[in-house]
Amino acid sequence: MASFFEKLTGSHNDGTNKEVEEIKSRAVEKDFMDEVEEENEEGQLAIDVFQTATDIIIQAIAPGIKPEDLDVSLTHEMITIRGQRENKRRVDDENFFYREVYWGAFSRSLLLPQEVDPDGAEAEIKNGVLTIKLPKLDKERIQKLKVKS
């Protein structure tokens, strides 16, 4: 019986070349799908999330991103941040030594740890740092209503 390596390389023929061809075909298909995904890929924005006594704060490093290139959507329990980071300089792949910065479309959706008031939310970008302040909803607060006659 041929080993897996022999089957994969085709160095032993016991009628299992069909298996080898199938493995090769799947590898080519995976490479093609990886290329397609890279073209449509959206980066994920790295964020810090912390709280104060009254707010949930989200911060992200966003150098070179203009406020008009950001889209922030918010509900009581979820936030989605989308944007685009454009690289004005075009460099051929063979001229790169390191490539660590993500350029292109990015997004990040986050289920918030506590309900927030979307109407009181604030967002600003300053010195390349995006800061989003989300006021917590106080579920313990009791609101008194006056009854009208």
C-alpha cells in the first residue's frame, strides 16, 4: 500500500491517481477562492472598549482617515463602524520589504456590554484617534410621571 506522500506526489501508482488529482484540484480551487476573497476583503478595525461610571468608550487608531470617510451606526445594544483608508501612493508588491498596514475598506461590529442611549452618543477623530462616547442607559433610574386631570 502506498503512503499518503507517495499518493500525493504520484511516485507510486496503485490506481489511486484519481485521489491525487482530486487533492490537487481542491488546492487549485482554494488558491482561486483565496484570491477572490482578497479582492473583496474588508479589514477589521482594532478597537479598545472600556467604561466610566456613566459611559462606554470605544477608541480606535485611525490615522489618515477623514471624518467623512467614516460611517458609524448605533442601536441600543450594537455599534458598527465602517470606513475606508486610502493609500495615495501605489507601490508594486516586489518593492515592499514589510507590509503590515491595512489599506482599503474596513469595518467592525460590536455587541455592546450594556444598553446605551444612541441619541446622546458622540464621536470625534483627533490626532488619528477615533473616540466614541456612548452614554449608558440607567435601568435603575426611576422616572416619576405627573398625572394630568
